[in-house]
Amino acid sequence: MRKLILAFTLVILLMLGACTGSNDDTPTIQSVKTELTIDSELTSESVLPTNIDGIEIAWQSSRDNTLTTEFEIVQGLIDLNVTITAVLTYEDSVTTKIFNVVILRSSGADNTIINNAIDSLSFEDYEIIRNITLPDTVDGVSVTWTSNDEIHLSVTGEVTRPDKDESDAIVILTASFSYNELVIEEEYTFTITASITSVVFESYYSGVEELVGEALKAFLHNLIDDHTMRTYSQVSEDLKITDLDPNNSNNIILLYSGASIDKNYRCSTSCPSDSWNKEHVWPQSIGSFNTNDAPGTDLHALRPTYVPINSARANKDFDNGGAEIFFNSIATGSYTDLDSFEPRDEVKGDVARMIFYMAVRYEGDDGYADLEIDEIVGDGAPTIGILSVLLQWHIDDPVDDFELNRNNAIYAIQNNRNPFIDHPEFVEYIWGTN
């Protein structure tokens, strides 16, 4: 009987031991957690374990797009410090383990970075007449330039147009994009159009040869003064001719916005905001003239503009900067602040050459003020600024077809020309260092 009781007791103890062992899974998860390790630097070749001794392991990353749903490592363009969390699960028991690692940049990262930079670099126009900006960095990638024709397009983006009797110049710029040790080259082809054919009467400028500085300025003044003066009413009609849209004979082109609008939709008895009126590029108040005077009706310094933009210009000097002007929620490319105005890039040179004309045409010897250009903003009549800015605009925005045709049209009306359109080099000879 005693033996039977001992045997029964032994069976009970064995059964209890078995039950205890099957329910105690915590030490199993804890032991796997303790032994679980991964490399401190991970790549796409790294393998994150998903099951160890029946313990399921899921993985989480502190950064998006670094871990797939299959727990594969995704390398990017740069090394990333990432917190990787292992989630260990067995039946109802869950525990975690955190690893601070570096996901190394992909082996093709440099190539990808450079190609992204190449894709992001483009130019507004590849048929050009004015200087262009050639960046030395694009999205953190260094760029150096070479040109197969430094005469017509330099590595600094300076454009020199072929003469009017020469063919357009085809120039290939090669950009070397470099990042770390990798360099990739990309070619950009530009057409530098030849100078426009102009009706410049050689006899008109006869005697100008070899003149510079004040002597040249005096010669040109005597050449262009005493023009045929128009009335203020007449010039309203004249602008419909001088500023005619070459692509639409019913429209004119507005100076500060570039908009093409009905040439007859002019501010007169009423002035809707989308109508046009006459802009004195050299303002009356800082030129000491009115609309009955020659300076106030001189077509070389009158242009059509939207009424609100004319008001925004007011009598401000010219300079860079300010807030962009919007018209009907459309950016005009012109800017203004409290004391200056910056026209859109396409007419910066036009504006500069109109100011240069006025400073030469009106020298104070015909009853009107001696108009001068200086380096000061807002110093009042009869000066306007800023000379250095206008000189740069003259370089950046060279004479184009529209400006030349306008000069010809004005010559037919008031019998004088803007010399700085016919001979842009005169600007340098008078106000520059050459």
C-alpha cells in the first residue's frame, strides 16, 4: 500500500512540473531578447531576424522609408542615425528591444545626387541675347563650366552677340557636376542671336568718332535736341504706334508688366484699373517739367503701363529690391519699396537707356532742367538714381527688336533718335570706365 501511495505521489509531482514548464514562457522571451543583437551599421544587405526559437520578431524604425514591410533595410542618399526597435512576441507575451544604429548611404548615392542636380538645372531660354546666370552649385552639387566659344558666351554667362551681318553663334557649355569623388558632365547648347539689323543712319552720327566722356555727351546732346515736339494728346496716339504689339496690331505692349492689351483701352475720362495710361519714365516731379513741356511729351521717355502699376511706380528712383507687384493676382516681375522701383528683367535695359537719353537730351540750355543721374535715392529734382544699377541693367538687358523698332518709329515722329539704342557702347564711353 505504501508503495502505491509513493508512486501516485510521484506521478502527481511530475504532472505539476510539466504544467509549470509549459506556462512559463517569460524566461524564453527574455533569453532571446538578451541574446538578440544586430550590427551597428546597416545596409540593404543586412538581415533582421524575424523568428528565433519560435519567438516572432517584428521591426520598427524611427525614420520613414528606411524599413520595408518585409523588414528590409532601405538605404538613402546620406548616412542616417536611426532607432530600430525589435518587437518580440510569444503567445500573449510581448517585449521590445531598442538598437541605435546607422543606416549607411547607398553605394550609388553620389550618382543619384548628381543626376538629381542635373535634372533640376534648366534655363528659361536657350536662344539668348542677354547675359545668363550660370550657377556654381546646384542642390549642394558643385558645378564648373567650360565654353567652346568664350567670345560669344563666357563661363561667367556673359553674352556677346555676333554682329548684325554675321550668323547666329551656336555655343556649347559643358557643366561638370561634382560630388565627393564623382564627376558627371552635361552639355547645354545655346544660340546667341546676331545683333538686329538696324536702320542707323551713318550720317546721323557723323563726327562722333573718337569722342568720349563729356565731349561725347555734348556732341550727342547737340545732335538730339530741338526735336519735333508733340502735344500731350498727340503722344497718346503716338504710343499706339511706337509700342504696338508685333503679334497683334490691335494691341500695345505695356512696359512694366509685358501685358498686351487693346491699344484703344486708355485711361481718359474714366480710368479702369485694367486700362493703360502714360508713364513718364523720368517722373515729372523729379524732372521739374510738366505735360506741356518737351520733356513731358518726349516719346523716348514715355511708355504705356497699367494704371495701378503706374501709381505704384509714382516718382520713385530706380534700384533693385522691394516687394513684387501683382496685377489681378498675376506676378509682373516688377518690384517696389518705399523709395525705389525695379522693372521686370526684360525691360531693365530699356529703362536704363531711356534714362541715359533724358540725361543727355536735357542739359539745362533750353529752358528745362539739367537732368542728371546719381548714386542717391530720393534726393529730388532734377536727379534720378541709381547710376550704377542702371549701368548694370544696360549690360544685363541688351537692345532687342522691340526697342530698336520703337526707336525707328519715334524717329519718324519727332525726328530724333535714342543714341544708346543705336550705339549701346556710348553708355560706357560716357558713364563707364572705358
